[in-house]
Amino acid sequence: MALALHILPAADVLPMYGELDTSSAYSLSGHISISVTSPFSLFEPRRPARLLLQSVTLTFEGQSEVITPSGGYSGLRLCTITRELAPPTPIEISNEGHEDSSYPCVWNVVFNLPIPGWLPASNSIGTEATGTSYALYATAKYSAVEEEAPASSWSFLSLCAPFRYRVRTAEAQRSITIARFIAAPKAEIPEPTVLNYLVNSTATAMSKDSKGKARIPPDVLAKIQVLASVPEYVDVNDSALALTLRLRSKDLCEEECKKLQITEVGIDIIQHEKCRHRPSAACLTRFPIPSKKLQPPNVPLRDPHPLSSIYDVAMFVAADYAESVSRTFSLLSPDESGMYPLAEDNYVFANDAVPRPDGAPQTWYTMDTSIPFVQSTGGAECWGKYDTDEVEFQGLQWAGLKDLRSSTSSPLYSVVHELSVSLTCTYDLEAPGGKVAREKLGFKVPVTFARVAPRIQAAATSGAALVLPVYSQLYDTNGERKIDYSTPLPLYTPKLESEPLLPTGADEDEDAAITGVSVYHGVNDVDGELDKRYTRVVVAGESCHAPGVNP
């Protein structure tokens, strides 16, 4: 008599939305199929199978694993959720009347598990395909119902009956993928809101190499303000990132304003990956990770990586042990330098100190650009920009290829993105055309790369079932209906009179691969449009002119 289990979830992919949230949960439902067949015999007809089902247990478990050259193997149990699906009293199941059928008799046990909303997305990293994974594990315990034998019958097996192990076990496993999206799906995908970062320059101590060189006075640099605007998130499937830079001087005298120029803009999109061998204290405080008593080696993982046994028996010992490893690389194309020289005589702050009539607000020198990025940065030709060759080689082992990944923060593996901006400033120490001091004003702003849920198609046209949001997105914990105040009315954005020209020789099909920079003077969008004066800009090494301006 054979009993088999099959786990059949409603979907193998469980979508989650928004940030990792310990106060939310998602439903994972489906059923477990229990099938019973009678054994086949050549000497007698097939007999009905009579089984006593004692328990059916279903467990959802998540785990995170990493393997690094300097730290070896490390495994962590993220969560364990167990439910008993069978009644407390044993149930007899039998295929009587269908024992000769070629198909088994099937019983379905329905389940619905609450899955915590703080779990990180499933992923696979490194050449050994470690990472974060989830699975369902089902276990059924049953015993055979023996028919009563005649009182006069005797056999050797009857003597061994008290010593026979009657409880049997059947098991099944099913992988579950958790996919995280920035927001719940909608019929129309809205444009992400814009985040503004105000950057103030601060003076730094002079290095040994800079001693003796002409420098811009620190009190002049400290009065330069930069307002960087980036989208709230960037879709990992996009190919460009929108950036707006606004510059102005604050409380700088007119004479000093006329000496400052912006000659070059440097932009880079950076991805930082970090792998730890144990979760940080902040992570243990933020997330309800099982205690050490429930972690390996005290309680082994249900489905550990095959290489874990090598490290468990100390067959591998790292020469230079490290608690964590990291790598950093650029997401720009290998043939893209990220440096964009501006036109000469670009005194953008010259009129900042000039009084304006009727107390009009001060204008901003504004640069709008779209920065193209790639999904993968290629091989060894991209090495050495941020890391040494040794770090680059080890990174290929524990993290894999340099692929664009979603921003994430999990107990053992995290990905962070930054936008690095540098502004080359010059300061006239003498009359125009004479000696100048040159320095770079550099800063970084955080950027979030995320996956955007596909649009909801109308059920009448597509025939697909409508995807409903989770309960926690519609109602508060007290049952009150949630009101979404996070989507304000769109801000008024004046349309430019005309678009800037592309470099000479650029085809229309190549527009997406060219970084165009539109530069003009204007007040902040919040104050309304007051004045725009275009200036020349050099893109990708070639000169182009904004509309209405003669070179």
C-alpha cells in the first residue's frame, strides 16, 4: 500500500509590495493532494488499501546562504511557519472499490498560510547559486489497517507483529518564489515622484598633494548650493535615469559671483554589494529572525547547499578570514566616461547677487539630463574603477557577474545604489583669461532600483482573473478603510520652449543611447517660471547649442 503527497499551491510565485514590513502578511494558499494506490501482485488480486492517516503537517521555511572565498559557507534560517492540517483524531482512508483502477484515489487538504511581509525576495548569487530561497514541506504520518486474521491461523510474522514499526511517513517539497515590487499593480502605472536633495559645500583640510596649489577660498565654496532631483525609484527594466541639478550661490557678493565658473559635470551610477556571514545587530533588531537555538548547526536547514557539508567538517579553512566582503562597480556603459564638459566662459553665478525688481526670487542654474545605464557591465575590461583586481575576481565567485540588481537589504546580502555627481568649479584669481584655481565639488545621493509590477489588464478584455490587493493595503489594523495621501496632485511643470539639439551626426535611432543635457537659468518649479536663459553645453565631446543661442 502506497501513499504519496503532492503540494499544489495556488501560485508558485508570491508577490509582495513596498518596503520590507514586519507588520504586514501575505496569504499563501493551495492544497495538498494525498493519493493512495493498491500494490500490484502477480499471485493474487489487488487488495483494497486501508490506511489510518494520523497527521498532515505543512511547513513554510525560508533560508539564506552565502559562500565566499574569505569566509566559507554561512547559512541562516529566515522563518519557519508550521501548520497541522489533519484533525486531532486519526482518519481512515481507503480505495475500496477502486483497487483495480489505474488511477489512485485522491484526497485534497486545503491550506492557507500567513507569510510575513518582511521577507526579502528570492535570488541567486555567485557561481555556486547560493542566495535566498523558500519552500513548502509536507509530511504525512500514517499506518496500515491490518485485517483481523482467523484465530487458528499462525505464521512467523504474527510473532514479529509486536516489534514491527507500523507508523510510516510520506514527504513532499515544493519551491516557492517571493517576488518584491515597489508598489501594488494598477491599471495605469504612474510616474514616480521626485525626491530633492539639498547639498551645501563644506571646506575640507588640504591634503599633502594639494599644498602649494591655488585653491578656491573655502568661504566661497561654502556658499554654493546644489539641489539634486532624482525619481523616487528607477525601474530595473528601464535604460536611463532622469537627473536634474540646480545651482545657485547664497549670500555671495557680486564680485565673487563673477569669478566662479562651472566647467564640467561628472555623473556615475554606482552599485554596492555586500555579503555578511552573520546578520548585523541592526538587522536582528529590525526583523524577527529565529534565535540561535533554531539556527544551524543546532537545527540544520531542511535543504542546505551541497557544499555546506564540506565546510561543516572543516575541509576548507580560509587563509584570511573576513566577516564580510563587498564590491563596487559602475552601471554606466564601458565606453561611457560619465564626464560632460560645459561651454567656456560659463559664469553661471554672475547675476546671483544682482538685486531683482519687486523682490523676485533668485534664479537657479538648471541642468536636466537623462543618464543611460546598462543591465550588465561586462567582463574584465571594466575592472579597476573602484576595486582592485583581487576584489574583482573574488566578487565574481561570491556575487557572480556584474548585473543590475534591485536595491535590497537582507540579513546576509544587501544591494545599495548611489548617484555620484562631481562639479568642476574654477575661480579667477586674476583678470579673466589669467590664472585660475580649479576644484571639484562632489557628492552622492541615494537611488532606489526596484521592480515595477505589471499593469492590471481589464478582465473583460484579457479574460484573466483580477488580481486583488492584500487586506493590509486596503484597511488598517482596526478595520478602518485606508486613505492614500501619498499621491498628491501633480506639480505644475512648465514646458520648455524647445528641446536641446543633439550632437552633430546623431541619428534618431540613437537618441536613447546619448546623454543630452539641457541647461538654462530659471527659478524653482515651486515658485513658478520667471526667467530662462539657455547656455551652451558640450555633450560626449562634441559641441551643441541650445535653441536661440549663437555660439
